[in-house]
Amino acid sequence: MASKKVVFTDEQVAYLNSLPAVQSATANRIEYAADFQHDCMERYGRGESPVKIFRAAGLGPELIGYKRIERCIARWKTAFAVDASDLGGDSPIA
């Protein structure tokens, strides 16, 4: 079964690029700002809902999709756990 690929319109890309949480966006891809990633993982580690965090940044699932939010959290949990161990500190994830 083929997955549905979300393609953003020019207006959506312009909106995404206007958000502080987004470093850059194209019709197929969003690159998130490092500050947003860090803030997101801190808030997630305190038990806040990923959807609530993304929605507060203007990145609701109605626009970017639930799966994209889910995959970002999974990817960043791994990345931030590795970064924290490299620094000898604790992971920001509870």
C-alpha cells in the first residue's frame, strides 16, 4: 500500500517559512529550527503533548499531518539522547 505524500501549496510553504519554528520549507519538506527542536523535546520530556507543542508553534496536524509530528518526536528523541550522552549530561527526555 502506497503512503499518501503531503505536498504543500505555495501559500502553505510561504506560511511555514514565516514561522520561527521553521528554518526552511519546500513543497515536500520542512526543516525545523534548532531552537524549536530543543524546546519541543524539553516540553515533551515534561509530559506535554507533541500535537499541543506543534500546534502552539503554528504547525498543527491539520497542516503538516499527525505522522510528521510523530516522526519528528521519534527522530529527535534519539538525536537528543545521543547529544546528551556525548556531553556527559542527562537526556532531556524523561
